[in-house]
Amino acid sequence: MLTSADGTKLRAYLAGASTGDAGVVIAPDVRGLHRFYEELAERFASAGVHAIAFDYFGRTAGTDRRGDDFDYMPHVRQTTPKGVFADIAASRARLEEETRVRRVFVLGFCFGGRIAFLSSAEVPGLAGVVGFYGRLSQRENDPWPVPADEARCMRAPVLGLFGGDDPGIPATDIAAFDDALRTAKLPHDIGTYPGAPHSFFDRTFNEHKADCEDAWRRVLAFMKTGDPARTA
């Protein structure tokens, strides 16, 4: 259990590695702290990366475990950048307290992928950020900025991984984000897997094993070297 800056209690799952000085704060998809992300934290730890995954919904849904029938969208709509970035700060602080981590990354999926990208601008001192299929456009009444618009403020290197068959994130949006990062002269690498859908790494892993294995290799290489350009 963590306590955020405003006193909110939120669930988190920490997995310490036996070796290594890199750590990652995992920002889940819209499901929050789903079992997939606890297992992913353990997988990172087995690969030598300390990991903590946190839940977004402590302010509106409490700290109970939630099953696959959890109606998450009303809670997603009530999240705010201020709250989520405070929760990332609390997660990072716990990770640094409990492990030997010296370099911290933020990695996210879907909703969390966008948050990971924006963390490059909002969270100081990160070693890098990784976004899996983070949405790059803005919808009506959306409090979350467009990542390309924030590129000029980003400081941490960016690794972005997308599915080529994801109608919610068209190639034009990916190209615009890539161009904005290049204009900002920020170290980055953007990869697209042709034919892969949204959520290929988590919800349809078994159907896209080769892409998932390549993505996992790239993520670990980034966390080892700190250079997204050396992951391709």
C-alpha cells in the first residue's frame, strides 16, 4: 500500500531484483493494477530490473482487489494528471526506499502508455520512459495533453512501441510524435509492429509472440543502456 501526496491510499505491487541498479514504475492500462501487471513486475525482477506497479483508482474505488468484471471507465474518467503523477512519485519513492535502484524508468500501456510519454516532461530525473500503444491524440474534455505538444518539455529519453493495426493510433499520429521528438532533439526510438493490434503485448500476447519477444528485448536493452537508439 502506498500513500500519495494528497493522502490517498493506493494499491501497489513491488518486485525486487537480486541484482541491477535499474528500476521501473509500471503505469497499467485502463484496468488499473490488474494481475497482468503484478506478473509483469515479477518478470522485470527476474530480468534484473526492480519494478513497482501501481493502481490509479484509490481516490474513487478504494484499495480492494478488483476482478475482471470491474467497471473501470467511470474511474478512468475521474483520474487527473496531478493525481496520477503524484502516484508515480509515491511509487518511485517506495521503489527507491526498498531496492538498490539508481536509475528509474516509467513504462506504461494504453492509458498508461500516454502517461509514460508525458512523464518525460512531468517527472524530473527519470532515466527514460517507455510507452506501449499510448494514445497520441486528444478527445473532447480530455485532461491529458497530446504527447507531441509536450515534446519540447520532455527531458527523459523515449521508447515508443505501437501496433500497426491499431485504428485508435494512426500512423500519422505516430509520425507527428516522432517528428516532435526529433525537433526537440530528444533521444528516442519509435517502433511499429505491422499487423499488430492495440494491446498486442498484454491482451493478445499469445497471437503475437514474435512481436512481444522483440518488444521485450528492446525494453530491457533500453533499461540496460539508457539509449533508446540502441534497442532496434
